[in-house]
Amino acid sequence: MRCGFLNSLNAHTLTMFAVLATTVLSIAFDMPILRQVLGFIFLTFIPGFLILRILKLGKRNVIDTLIFSVGLSIAFLMFAGFVINEFYPLIGVSKPLSAIPITATLVGLVIIFLLAGYKSDLTKGMNVNSLTSNVSKTIIFKSALFVLLPTLGIIGAVCHNVAILLLMIVVAAGICLIAVLSHKLLPTELYPIAIFAISLALIFHELLVSKYNLGVDINSEYYVFRITLNQGHWDKPGTVLAPTPTTNIQSDLSLTILPTTYTVLLNIDSQLAFKFIFAFIFSLVPLVLYRIFELQTGKLVAFLSAFVFMSTPYSFYGVEPLGLNRQMLAELFMVLSVFLLVDKSMGLRKRTVPFMIFSVGVVVSHYSTSYIYVLFIVLTFVLSYRFGNGGVLTKEVVLFLCSVTFSWYIYISNSAFLGLTNAIGNMTTSFSRDMFSTSARSNYAFTALNPNTSTSIVGLIHRLLVYCQNGLILIGVLMQFIRKKETRFAREYRYISVLSMLLLVLGLVVPNLAPTLRFERFYSITLLFLAPFFIVGGLAISEFIKSLSSRLLSSFRMPIFGELRSAIPRSLSLQLVTLLLVATFLFQVGFVSHVTGTASVSLPLDLNRRITSNDLKVLLVLYEVYIPEQDVFSARWCLQRVDPESAVYADYYAMKGVLKAYALRNIWSVLSNYTAMERGAFIYLTYCNIRHNTIVTGEGIGLNTSDISLLNECNTIYSNGASEILSVP
């Protein structure tokens, strides 16, 4: 019987068993490099690939198989980790999120998945013909060349070499132009590879400018991750009287269980895991968008639409989106679920299960994104049933999603739910009072629409291009109503795009709505679905101008005007829109500002100028998101040598940044000239406090370090030349 069973296993199943065994051995014997490589492949691809096969989603091409495998694997890791965390302590395992319990459980579940599908060829459902039918040596060579693009981004960021970063930006823009101008140089088969390469390059060119956390919220994210990693289990936030940023974040499995699983199994530095794993996950979002757009607009327009999303710093490669790991993961699940709504090639029932998995993935990844997502899904369901068949969005599916969402945030952590209800209550009670108040919209509400405050000609052109981009998106959305028969977008996607546009408008109009999430985050989430309408709107305006020009030329009876009219190529409209897109990208990424010598909006291109600047405003903006290495060293010393129960005083930025992330201190007091300090307490001084003689006491409020006379009476117990820790006598 054993021989019969082994004979029934196909070659691919046996290969998977061999890979699994090798991975387990590399973890058990802690084999350097092999453990990290095989462990990453095992965690990121294998579970999802097996689940995909068990679900029998039909023939999928390689790209679809890749993105669905990653999405299902990530969801599997979070759900399995949650079950391990909840039930293993009941049988006496005090640290369920440690190497042995996680490895044993995941390997056991993967073996079950393998056996469940052993009768089927694991690659039978994968349609590789579409990828391999036209593959030639030239295409393989060109595919290899795309590796150079993220390499330039990584080297340029790590070495702080601006010239290499500028070259990377030019190459990325050139790829976009070549896609429109020459199909021979860039065949459509290479579009997914090109998108992935540009995606990685743009992410790493920003993210690796510092080897530490970059951003504001990411320090709180890193704090809850480190606490979970150190404890070996995840503590649910529980019931709290008032919502706080930390309790809200602690409810996200994307920041607690997921990175802990990767760090423990791969045995890598926690900082490395936090940077690269989420960066890789987020780099797949443009690839999923490309597939969504391709099904509705064709390959070339889909490529350009994905580039629209990638070219915008407030949605993709800027400090704000890259400093929100929970939102990056939630966006991947969101676009994967929308892909299932749009892709009609799979059966309705087969799409339902993965749709529900990805929807729950959004819920447990980020509370704010999940509220927007549920709102979109519920309204799309209502509109679908009002004007046609609901498709995947049945009553049962929508009810399930709503139940999971509210159950999670009420019973697991009602802090996030209280935050939502408080925000809604605040908007309702203050609506009439703040209707005409600009402060109620928050300054951030206009940042994405006014990214360059410079009064120079470069700043003016930059603003005009951004206004033009958003104007064309609005026109593109309206074209769905003006030219209903010509639009090829799926019904569900049209509803989501209109809701996205409406949310942006409400963020500008309704008082106190934008500050609840920050307008940049609204912009980032909605641009996922509005990106193709930049191309649609641009083509509509271009065609209108061409039509108007043609009519004017036809009014003249001279032969030369008829020749001019016929000489206008049909592809001119798309070429003009692409030129506008590339120009906007070069301004948005900071290329033009740096080349012309004006203040750049890009941190990687402008880091050296900001660090050496004497302008206090520039310094405050920099050190809110950028942590000098000396501050990290002193914070780690504080973690190791200072009693956790001792009071520590520091400035506002240090408290919500370096001390929270690297000293793991969540309770603190802000240092100021009015602070009454306890005896035996400690004072933490940052690079900015010492080198620039500035202490931040609140949002954008600076105080001279020399104004705090008590500092002269304290004893220095640690100093690295740029950051110090003092003891209060």
C-alpha cells in the first residue's frame, strides 16, 4: 500500500516534499543564507500556491499564480499565527510565536495541503503558454537587464550617490516612453517585469536612504512588532477606555504576528525583516493593478495606468506610504479582492472563497483601510443589485465581511472602533460650526494637490502638472457617464472608481473628515482605482483637441491642410498623454528640482542639503521622519541600561520616534523649560538637540536647548558625540 501511495504522488508533489524537507533542515541546523532564502520562498509562496491549487481556480498565467500565491500565503501566515497564539498557551506553550511551535505548525499544515492535492499536478492549472509561446533569447536578455534598475536604486540609496539615483529615475522614465514609442524594444510580454523592476527601484531608492525606520507611524508599528517578538506571543489590546495610536496598531496582525513569523523562522535582524518583507509585498501592488487594468483597457494603457500609481510619491514611494506597513499590506489584499471582482474568467463560486480570504486580510491588516474597504464593498453591492447582478458580492458575502469587521474591532480591540465612532461624532457635532473653517480641513488635505510650495518657476510648473493630473482623473471618471458605450470597465470597478472620486471630494469639502486619516492616505487608497482615468481623461481631451483641429483644417479648401489633417497619427494622443505623465513623474520624484538647483521635494536627492541646513523649518521636517544613527545607538543603550520603570524625559520627536522604536518606551514625558523633573530620572538628548541646539516640544514647535537651565546641573552618563543621556540629580 505504501508503494502504491508513493506511485500515486506526481513528480511535482515529490519535488515540493523535497523542497519542504530541505527548508526544515536549513531551519533546524541554522544554515546561513540557505535558511533565509528557502525560508522566505517557503513562507511567501508555497502555502498560497498549494491553497490556490486546492481551490481549483482554473487556468492561471504565471503572473496571476505568483500574485495570488503571495496573497494567500500572507493571509495564511496571519491566520495560522493567530490560531497558534490563541490555542497553544492552553496546552502549556508559553511562547507560541517562537521557532519550534511556528515551524512545526506551518510545516504540518503545508504537508496537509500537499496531501490534499496530491492527485493533481500542481502546475496543471498554470497557463504557461501565454508566457512562453513568444519567448526568445532577445526577450530573456531584456528581462535580465531589468535587474539593473532596482540595483541602481539600492546602490544609490545605500551609498547616498545622487548621480546613480538620477540615472535610475531617467531609466524608469525612459522605459515608460519606450513602451509607447517602440513595441520592438519593449514587447508587451515584458510589461509585468518592467513594472516590477520600476516598483522595486522606486521603493528602495527611498526606503534605503536610512537603514533605520523612515517615517512617523512606522516607529509605533516597529514598537508593537518588537514587543510581540520579544514576548514570543501577541497580546491583544483588549478593552480600553480611550483609543490610543498604540492600542489601535496593536490590533493589526500585519504588524505583530506576520513580521514575527518571518523574523523567527528566517533568523534575521528585526529591522531587516521590517524593511524588506513589507517592501517586497508592496512592490506587488502595481503588478496586481496592471492585471486589473489589462483586463479592462488592454496591455499598453494598463502599463501606463500602473505607472501613474507608481509615479506618485503620496501613493507609492514617498515617506508617508512607505512608513505605513499595515496600510501597504492592506492595499495588496484590497487590490487582489478587486481583481477577483473584475476577472470573469473564473467561475463565480471559485472566486468567492479567495475573495473572502483577501477581504478578511484587509480587516486584520489595517483598521482605517478596512473601514474604507467595507464602505466601498457595501455600496458597490447595493449599486450592483440595483442596476444588475451582484456577481461575487452576494448578500451572504457582504454580511460575512461586515460581521468579521465589527467583531474584530469590537471584541479583539474596541480601541480602533471607538476611534471611528468618536471621529464620526466629532464631524457630526461640529459640521455647521466648521463648515467654512480651513483649519477643519487640515493642512494635509491640500498637500497631495499642492506638493511644491516653492515660488520659483519649477515649483509653479510642478503644481500645474499635479493639478492637471488630478483634473484629467476627474475628467476620466466623468467620461464613464458621458461615453457609457465606449468605456470597457467592469460594472463593479466603475462603482468603486466613482466612490473613490467621491471620497476625495468629500475629504476636501466635509470639515474634519481629512484629519481623521490624513488626506494623503485617502489619496493613496483611492488612486489605486483612479489611476487609469488619468490616461482615459488625457486621451479624451487629446481626441477632442484633435477633432477640433481637424474641423478647423477641413474648413480650408487648400490641399495642404487636407494633407496636414491626414498626417496626424492615431497614436499621437497616447504619446502626448505619456509625455505629460513622464513630465509629472520627473517633477514628483524631485528630478527636475534637483537638476535645476531648487529645493527638492525628494528626501533621497535632497538629504545632504537638509542635514547641513541652518534653516530650522527644514531641520524640523527632516528629523520628524529621519533618525540619525547616533540616536539609535543611544536609544539601544537606554533599553539595555536604564530601568524600564525610571522616568525618561526627551523632546517630542524622540518620544514618538527613536525612543519608542529602539528603546521600547511607550510612556514618557516631553522635555521643556516648564517640565518639573523627578529625582533620579533621565534626560535623552538627540542629534538635533545637541548639534542644532533645538528641542521640539510639540508639532513644529522648537525651543533652544540652552534655555533649559536644568541641563547644566545634570550628569552625562552616556555620550556618542551627537546624542547623550543625562541623569537628574
